[in-house]
Amino acid sequence: MTLTHDGVKPSLPPPHEADADGFASEVAEACRQAATSADSLNGQLARRDLAERSSTYAPIVPRPPFHRRLFPRVERPEYAEAFRLLALNMRQVAASSSLRSILVMGALPGDGRTLTAANLGVALAGTGCRVVLMESDGRKPQLARLFGAAPEAWAAEAPLNVDRPRAAPTGVPNLAVVLPVARDGVLARMALPPLLAALRSVADFVILDSPPCLQFADGFLLSTHTNGVLYVVRRRQQDAAAQRAVQEQLARLGANVLGVVFNEA
Amino acid sequence: MELDRYLRGLAQRWYLVVFLIGVGLLGSWGYMQWSGGASWGNFRWDGASNAVATVAVLEPTVTRALNGQQAQVNFASIVESLALSERVVNRLRADMTADALKGKITVKLGRTLVPNVSMPIYSVKVENPDPQRALDLCNTVIEEARLMFLEMNQLDRSQVDGSLQAEETRLRQEADAARAALRTFQEENRVWKLNSQLDAQIALVNSLRQSSILEGVSRTASSAARNDLQRALSEAQAELERVRGLQPEYERLAFEVSLASAAVTQLSSRESDVALLNDPQAQQTVQTEAEAARIRLAQARANLSAFQRSNAIGDLPSELATRTATVSELRRQQLTAAAASGGLKEVLAPEEAELQRLLPLVPLNDELTSRLSLAEAQLTQLVARKFDLVLASTLPPAVQLKVLDAPRIQSNLLWTVILYALGAVLGAFVGLLIVYLVTYYDRCPQTVAEVQELTGSVVLVRLPRAY
């Protein structure tokens, strides 16, 4: 099977052909297996945050800071509406371009990349799109936890093979999470394009979470394999020079920066 | 910094202000516990209770002023003394030190419409976390202070005599010295009652001058008549000299009578005052003093009478005046007769010379007389003060110290509210200041424009707080 690698820039070395074909079929199979096992897993996984949500497509909210835990939690509707607006923007961009995979990037830990990716996925799923959230932060995977299951739980359900991705249900219709193909926490560059192609074939949007790009280069690597980059900036002390360096680096790589998500939390 | 930016920072960090207001309130509460002497188990939200009593005191500093010769302690000093705190602690067997109690007692001068410095009104306040304990302490403080006040300011007769004896002796010596100086002056200059003498001499000279003008002057006085006149004049002058010689001793004795009489008057007046107080001890003391004064007066009068009898004189000043007038008249007649027979000039010249001799002596005579009067006045005053002292100590405690308002618990709600408000305001101020500083030094991107400038990309969405 010949794959068209959307978003792969010609300047980058092409992946290994033979391995790519074989591995791509394995990934597709794994995804199918994950999709078929999603319903059985739904009732087994502990999903604290999901249970607390008021509706299926409600956003996943961050853990409040200490002083806010002293008072009753009243979620602000603006939070969900912001993601609905973001999803609408993404759909609009996708309608006029070939946007299928979105990388959520951020400079520093705690910027809100994972929450943004997860909630964007939920919001897009709420619009009827089929969305796959891909955990690309192999060092500190958080996506699975957000949806109520730790990677260890998945490992217990089906032992994790570092070269075989696992798909997991989220409790949200049209939304699935895929564990990364990781070896010692480092994304396997060679295995990524076939996996993305396989996921794009079964989903309308593939959203990738990434490690902080000022600490690890994974984000830049992923930006070369995706159609667009959402850059998350949190309201906190920022190093303007570092931010400029990140933007320059993305420009050098030819990344398609869709825009910035300003996280005021 | 723009107000908008500060308000945004305040909205983000409001919990800092709330926290510091809480710290301020907690600090106010802690201060009240600390200042009120509270311990674990008896904390109150409004700190210590204040028991306040009002006392009117007859202060010894005014009624017994003695130019520092007698130590005097006023009521305020006694209340604030450590000795009083020790007595109170020992009496109540209180579980606190005298120093701690001393720090909880406050005394201040009350304000009155009439500023009566001799009887000030004091307000005594005792703080304690337990209201009943505060009342007990305040009661005991007042009682012990009253006892200490009386103990420390009580005087007896021997103390007064002992302290004033030297002063009295000195004043008596001064009076005697003044009398002696005046007498020496009079003897040396052959003058007695200089002012009277001057008046008589002036009258005599004027009379002689007039007689030379008048036609009715007897020019035919016989030598026998002149001799009789001369003899009568000599006898009158001799008698006058004798009486003048008695004058110093007479004046001294008369002064003693006057002194004793003043004391009797003073004590008699106090006797009637004390009779109204229904205090047998005070009455007894005043009566004893009055009796002694009366005996002294009788003795002085007896001495004076004996002197008068032995010297065959009555009231010396009037006798002196009479005899001086007699001598003057006789001299005038004698000189008039002499002028008629021998010529006016020869008679008038010596008399005018005598007048001229007397006139310059007036200033010195006046000075010596004043000195004597001053010494006698001081002595009179000292004796009167001595009796004042003795009589003041006979006043019963109820007169010297009256409790106007018994100890009562005073509401300190206003102070409590003020203190809490102060703590809250201070906490809010510090909180707002910290928020200001944090916001001022906060370089986080705050607006979409700042983020776009930072990243060079379009901001698609702003994610607000989830809560």
C-alpha cells in the first residue's frame, strides 16, 4: 500500500519504505482492535473527571490551584465556549485546506498543551467529527490520565509493546486516544509518518500533544509531520528571546502555525 | 502603572488581600490577648476586661506644703507603686507577680469643670481577662492605696514639732535680734517711737514760731511759775524715760500673747469643724491641742500682767502716748515762757537743731522697724502652719479619700472595634501594596496584543479560567 504523506516536507528524509508499509498495516490493525475494544473498556476504566463532567462533550477542566480548592467549584461556561470557538476555527480552516493533523505546541511545562489538545478534541468530536488524540509526549504522558485511565491500566489490559500503538476509548463518542510509539520515552521518528497516515485514514482530525519545545525537540520534529501547529502561550513570565527563537525555528522548519491559544488560567 | 492593569492584577490576586486582612484581624486579636494578659483557656474576642473606679483625694502636696521639709506622697504615685502591687498580690494571693499587676494598673487625673488642685479626682483602671477578677483587683487596689496613703502621709505632734523646731527657733532669734538692733539704735540716737517724736517736735517748733507772732504771749510770767513748770517738766520726762525703757520687754510679752491668741482662735475654729465629722479620735486630738493653746495663752497673759503690775503700768502704748503728750505740752509752755523773757531766737534755735537731727534718722528707723515686723509675722505664720499640719493629720480617712464611683466593668467595645478595624485596614493596605508590587514587576503578557507581539502569530482564542 502506498501512502501519501500529507504534511511531510520534501526537504526531510523519507521514511524507510519497507518498514513503513509493514508497520503501517500493523498500526491500522491496532487501531481497529482499539476501536472494537473501546466499548468493553469504557466500563472498566476509572474515569473520575469524566464522571464529574456535566455532559459528554463538556470540557476537561484543570485541577484548580490550592486557594481555589477552598471554595465551591463553579465552572465558567466561557471555558467550554472558548474551545467550541477554537474547534469552529479549526473546522473552518480544514474546510478550505488539507488540515487533518494538528500539533499542539508550547514552550514550557504547564503551558496547557495537553488540556488544550484534549478539550479541542472533545469540542471537535462534539461537532460530529471523528477525532484521534495522539499522545506524543512520551516522557510525561498525560492525555490518558485526563480521560480517566493511566497508561499502566492499559498495559494491564494489553501489555504495551513499544513498537505497537494502543488505542483507548475516552467515553466521548467519536473521540479516541492513541498511545505513542515510544522507545525510552523518545518518539520514534521513523515510525511516525505511517502511524499518522493510518490515523488520518480513520479520523477527520488527528491532534497531537507534545512535550515542551524549549526542553525537548520532539515538538519541532512533530511539526514537520503535521498540517498545522497550535501554539499555546500561558499568561506568566515569558522569555521574549526564547519565544522569538521558537517562532524562528518553526519558520525554518516550514511549520504551518495556525495561531496562538492564549491560556489565561 | 495603569489603573486597568492594577485592577486586573487585583482581580487575579484578590486572595492575597483577603489573606492579609485575616492576618491583620488575627494580629489585632493577638494583641488584645497579649495586652490583656490572657492565657490559654481564657481567650476572649475582645481582650481584657477593664474595671474602673473614680476616687477623690485630698492631696497632701497642697494641704501640707512645707517647702520640701516633709516628704509627701500623692495618691497617683501610691497607686502606681510596686509596693502597692505587692500588697494587693499578697492580700488576694493572686497567681501573678507584682510587676505584672503593676503593668495592668493605670491611674489618670480626671477632668472636672472646676479645676480644684487641692482635691483632684483620679480614675483607677485595672485590666484582667476575667471581669470578676478585674473587679476584685480594682477594689483591693483602692483599699490598699487608701491605707498606704494614710500611712505615708500621717503626722503626729512630735514629728511636726521636731521638723519645725529649728525653724521656729531661728525666727524667734531673728525677732529678738531685730528688737535689740532697734533698741540700740533708739538709745544711741535718743529716740523712741521716732515718728511720734518727730510729730511732737514739729508741733513744738511750730507752736514757738506762732507764739512770737501772737500778742497774747505772757511776758510777765513769774520766776516762781517758771520754776514750777521746770520741775513738772523734769518729773514728766523722768516718768516718760522710765516707761520708754519698759517698752521692748512689754512688746515682746504682748507679741507672745498675740501669738498664743491666734493659735487659740485657729484651734477653736477647727474644733467646731471636727465636731461635725463624728470622729471621736479627731475631736480628742483637736481638743487636746486647743487646751494646750489656751494654757499657753493664759501663761502669756499672766506674764504680761505681772510685768505691768511690777512696773505700775497699764496699756503701755496709750500710757506712752499720754506721757509724751504731757511732756510736749510742758516743754512747749516752758519754752514759750523762756521765749517771752529771753528772746525767741535763743529758744527756737536748739529745737530746730533737734528737729534736723531727727529727720535723717527716719529711713534707718523704718528699716529696723520693718525687720522686726517681718520677723514677727514669719513667726506667727510658722506657728499657724504648725497647727495646720497637726490638724490636717486628724482628718479621718473618709474625709481625705472618697470613692465616687465603685469599681465597675467598663465597656471596651469601641476600642475593640477600632483595633480590629485597624488590623483589617493595615492588612488590606499591605495586601494592596503587595498586589501592586507584584503586578508592577509582573512581566507576563496580559493582553492579546502583547501575546501577538511576543509570538508574531494571531491569537485564535483566549482560554479563560475554568473556575
